[in-house]
Amino acid sequence: MEILLSVPTAMPAVELMAEAGVPSWLHLLERFFVILTAAVVAFGVLHVEIEILHWVWTKIKGRRVSKEEESIRSEEAASSQIKVKRFDGHQRLQHILMFSSFIVLALTGIPQKYYHWAPFESIVAAMGGLETLRIIHRIAGVVMIVDGFYHIMYLVPGVVSFRKGAPRLKVGSWIEMIPTPKDFLDFFRTIGYMLGRIPNPPEFGRFTYLEKFDYWAVFWGMMIMGGSGVVMLLPALGIWAPQTTMVAAALASHSDEAILAVGWILIVHLYHAHLAPRVFPFNTTIFTGKISLKLLKEEHYGDYVRYQKEQAKAGMVTGAGVDQKKREVSSAPGSRIDRNNTVD
């Protein structure tokens, strides 16, 4: 067990297992994560490539958009000034804690995994040595786990979220994040549209299939990396001494799942969140909590329709002569527009 707990190495986990006398069945675990990482990252890369090629082809050929697309993109000058509330303060704080702890974990974890590679030896030395790196890594891991519990508590009525003193379940946020058959159809329709086989793209609701994939991938990753991290941390602190096979499995799953997460975030998530032409160079929605009506209409047409119904119900006018630059409304289900044209 000492080999598994104390020796940072660039060797694959399966070689460590062999040296530690761990049963060979754990090799299957290592192979599973290799195949999973390759498959998921390949899917993401292919999706990004198709979308980029579609955008380039459209620009080169000057493809004439359909009437529906033209309708979605109309009134850009006016609608880009209208801000729609998409995320509340809790959601924004949870995202900040998540991505900041993730960055620290990646910067301190990967050098530990490949410690004997010359470039990473220099990085480890520059960051204060291996022990300092481990301490920072563990602190960031605790922050991420706490953030995960914070999010779960946020979804529970009466624990975090209150509306006029009454507990309110975030039905509009988490129910719509559950995958449905429509998401699978939307995926094939999106690919068909980008390949020119379907004239119009699908109309997404509050969350797209990629956003749902990102969301549930975080749950998967936190269970794997968080659980395995605790298994490796407790014996290092002298609190608990699990079996060697358990530590070996934790080592393999922890580091390999981390590579999968880093690959997906760098290649797929960053592109769709900030680098895609429709949002380039930076999408501020998750930081400000507000999205322009133009982008809402393009990316979440179902939410846009819901917003328009709320506008009509509240008797608000969206046309010339109305100062819309300072108007803020909510796209969240069940939102209510008050006298000041804002959402409580």
C-alpha cells in the first residue's frame, strides 16, 4: 500500500498495481477508463469539428438561411439590448466554486500523475515541491466536494432558496435538466442540420443536450474523483487503512477520470461555452446571470417562447418607443414580472 499512497509516478496505474501485488482484475478498470476517455473525447471532438466545418461552409458558400432561421435571427439590434435573467446568485456562485477548484485540481493533479516526466518535475519544483502540491490539491478537492453538497442542498426546498419567506423547490432548474427522448432526437437533428441533411436546427428548451451532458458528467466525475480521493486521503492522514485493492482502484479511477474531465472541458466545454462563433470571444451569462434576448432566441427557443408569453401576460410591449436597454426579465419557469420590470 505504501507504493500506492506515497509514490507519484508517470507509470500507468496498472504497472503500479503489478508492483504492489494487486490482483490482475484491476487491469480491467484501467482499460475501462482508457476506452471511456477515448470514446467520450472522440465524440466531443467530432461534434466540435462538424460544427466548425458547418460554420465555415456557411460563410464560404453564403448559404441562404431558411425563413425560420431568419425569424430567429431577426431584430438583433433591439433584442441584443434586452437582458433576460437566466441564472440566480446561487447558481453563479456554485459555478465559480466549481470551475476555480477544477482548475486548481488540474494544475496540481496532472503534475503528480506524470511527476517523473521532465517538464512536470520543473512545474512541481516551481510550485513549492510535491508536498505543497498535495496540500493545495486536497484543499481544492474539499472545496469541490463542498460545492457539490451546496448544489444538492440548493435543490432541496426550504434549505437554501426562499421566496418571500416560503421554501421553494427549484423545479424549473433541475427538472428540465433531466434528459428526455427529445434530447436524443435533438442530437441527431443537430448533426443532420450541420451536415446539410435537415433544413432547420432543432428548437432547444431551457437546456440543450450538451448542457445536460455537461451537468450529469459533473455528477459522475465528482462521485468517481471525490470518492476515490477520499479513499486515498484518509489513510494518508492515518484515519483509515483500506485494503490495498481498494486504494489501487481509487488511484486508477481518480487519475484516469481526471484526464477525461480535463480533456472534455478543454476541447468541448470551452468551445461551446465561450469559443463558438455565436458567443465568441466570451460568454458572460454564467457570470452575470443574464443572457441577451437575441442569444436566448437562438440557443433556447423554448425559453424564448416562454418569455414572450410572460411578456404578453404582464401586458408589456416590445416595440419601438420602449426603453428596453435597462429592462430585465426572467426566463425561468414560474417567474413573475414586478412593477419595475424586473424579476424577484
